[in-house]
Amino acid sequence: MSIKDLLKMSLSSLWRRKLRTILTVLGVVIGTASIVVMISLGLGLNKASMEQIEQYGGLTTITVYSNEGGYSYYGEGIAVSADGGDSESQEPVRIDDAAIEQFKHMEHVEIASPVLSTWVLLRQGVWESSASIRGMSREALEKMDLDIAEGSLPEEGGELQFFYGNTVITDFYNSKTGQNPFYENYDYENEDNYTLADVDLMNSPMFVIFDTDAYYNSQYGGTDENGNPIPAPKKYMVSACGLMAGKPTEWGENANSILCDVEALKAQLKKVFKGKTIPGQPTNKSGKPYKELYYNQAYIRVDDMNYVTEVQDQIRTLGFQAESNVEWMNQVQEQSRSIQMALGGIGAVSLFVAAIGIANTMMMSIYERTKEIGVMKVLGCDMRAIRNMFLAEAGFIGLIGGTVGLMLSYGISAIINFVTKTTYESGISYIPVVLVMLAMVFAVFMGMLAGLFPALRAMRLSALAAIRNE
């Protein structure tokens, strides 16, 4: 019997028993759709988590913090206990230019940039905002792939200029009334409906107060050591070099950042404070500032994600604290695998029930076609051809059910993504091509596996007994 005749007889047999075939196929449809949708949810969650990690700086970056004798200082003064034990027994390990040079010469390190941060007060007319300024090297800023809407990144070695994130403007409030127009009028149901402060970040001058302690003391009647009123600090005019692309409601890793060239910021801070302690900088035992300026962080970019952990360990051996998104990614992927296994197991139960339905259908088909099988054997039909005919029928049930099940899966996935699009922009259900191919192969394989026992039974029937069967 040729393959063409075998397939033709199998389809003809299924067509003669339409209702039973349709009901059996329906079981496979439900089983296939269940397992595909369940696995797609696990894959979608993992994909959404990876995209979120990318927003937080990607998978090849390492953030290095100083170790102040057992404590790591994140940003400006938020102390978090490190893995160092007794803080009194440890010497501070701070990030300076020498440390940056050490990082640059490590294998697989592509970029090592200092990060210097300080809080300032921005003023333009009646509008005011307390903001953090972050200085980095031009090379690091370029590698961050910032989407520029207007202007350019800060020039290296030039005067101090600010590159504003797209949500910075939302933090400005009226200094006379204390009202913030954005947050007070923001429509959470319609993100495109918002009101902004009348501030032109790009084209109008921005007055910056670096000595914020002196400013607030002067505003609220503070006095110096001799009891004299503290005078208002000097305001500096700083121009903008560029704006980040995006709406004020679009949050991203650097959306609320004000970036600048690190060398220009260092020069400005030294000019403003002139021998006084710069906020966020350490002091010696006598309370005086060090001659050298220390950095809050270091930005490290590795050439390949596979070497991030290795470089991170090297940095830690030097006494610094180092964090990367790879650690977060490993935790997310481990959780994602557990979720996928649990959801896939639930879907597999439905497909297992469908396999039982296929086996039942094929057994009933054998009982109904016992005489037909006997005639085929008497006429000299090969035993393997009889077996293959029933296997082909079971395979066709799996193929048809798998195809329709996949179509149903895409429909359910689209509905799930539509419902959850406000929370997950890219959707919570993700069906890759590999999953489609595996689902089809699995459905056909399960169908043929379920039909194997009935096919073997049909092959072993006695020809004479089958012919006498009524």
C-alpha cells in the first residue's frame, strides 16, 4: 500500500465518522491551546522582565559604590550595610581617579566612567525644583544610547551644561504657592492630559543654587557660629545643551535625570564651595574636606554579558561594592522557569485528557471495523500497513487539533495582551515560532502515541475471527 493510498484511507475513515472525529479533535484543540497559552504566559512574563531590566541599564553594566568602612553609600548619603562586618575595623575604600583607572585596565571592561552627583535647586521665574545633577564622562553618556529630542550631549572639557531628561519638567512647582501643576492636575485615566509648569528648559536661562543648605538657612533665619544671619548663596546661570526625547509621562531609566560632563561639574563645585566641604563628600578626622574629590559611583560597561559576573567579582576583591542587572536577571529567569513549568504542567493535563480521547476513538474504530481489518488481512495486506493506517488516523487528529488549537492560542493571547496592555506594554503573553513548531510536533506525536496501542491491537487481530465478526 502506497503512502498516498494510506493517507487517503485514513482521511476517508475519519470523514465517515464526522461527529466522533470532531469531538476528539476538539479535545486536542483545547489541550493544545491550554498548554501553548500557559507556556506563553511564562515566556511573556520573562520577556517583560527582561525589557524592564534593559530599562534599568541593560545587562552589560555594573554600578560600583564606595565602601565607607563596612557601609556602601548609594547616591548622596544613604548608607546600606555591606558584607564587611565591623565598620570600625575597615578602612574606607572610596572611588577616585586612581580607582577609575584600575577599572579601565580590567579585562573585558569597555568603559569605566566616574559618576558624581549633587543636589541643587533650579529656578526660572517663580518656578523652582530640587533636583539631582549627575556628572559622567562623554564616552559613557554616548554608550547609554540616550534618545535626543533637541540639542546634543554635554561636550567634554567645556563649560557646565545640563542635558535634561523628559520628565524633569514635572518636578517644577510655584515657589510662591507651593503648587505643582503637573501632579495636581494629572489625569491618571488619560496620560496625555496634563499641565506643565511654564518653564523653558532649552532656551531660557536656568538659575542654579549649589549650596542648598545655605539657601534654606538664609530663607528660614539660620545663623552662623557667631550668631550672624546666613546670607543667601550665589546663584549661577547654567544653560542647557539638550533634551531627552519622550513625553513628560513616559518614564525610563534616565527620564528624571539631569546629566552633565563630570569634569565640568567638578570644576563648578570647587568654584562654588572654595575649600568648604562639598555636600556628599567625606571629611577627615578634624572635619575638613580632602583635597581630592571622591565620586559617588562608577559606571562600568562590559563588552559581553557573559563576563559581567567575572568583572564584578574582580571589583569586589578591591573592596568596592558592585551591582549589576545580571544578578537580577538570573533570579527573574529562575522564577520564570518555575512559572513556565507550573503553567505548562497545567496545560499538559488537558492534552493528556485529549490523548485518552484519541485512544478511545481509535479503539472504538477498531471494534467497528473488525470485519474490514479481517478482509484486508485475507487479501494479503501487510500487517505494518494496517498498523500505519490507524497511526495515520491518530496523527491526523493530532495535526488538525494542533493547528486549530494554535489558532485559538493566538486569539486568546491577543485578548490577554489587550487586557493587560496598561500594565505590560509589550504584553504578558508571548508565542515565539519555536513554541508553535514544538506544539505542532507534540500534538501529532501525542496523537500517534495515543493511537499506538489500538493500532497494534488491529494488527494482531485474527483474520478468520475478524471475518466472522458481525
